[in-house]
Amino acid sequence: MSIQEKLNNRPRKIIGSKTPNEIIDSELKFVAHNLLKNSNSCCVRALDAAF
């Protein structure tokens, strides 16, 4: 495991004991959901089912 992977998978107190990877993953899901929500209703149903 590289140093970068170790650091990005280490929980941080300042972000609620989550890892940086967990934070970026949740942010990307949020953005993707909002983009699809505004573009096409059938895609929203598929995305909601996936999450």
C-alpha cells in the first residue's frame, strides 16, 4: 500500500472520524445525483435504486 493510500484511508478527527476517501465518495455521489435529477427523470429512478 502506498503512502498516499494509507493517508487517504486514515480516519480524521476533524472530518468526523471519516476518511478522506469516504468524504470524496459521498460528495461525488451527491453531485452525480443532483446532475441526473436535473437532466432526466428515468435516470433519477435508476440512480435512486443504485443508492
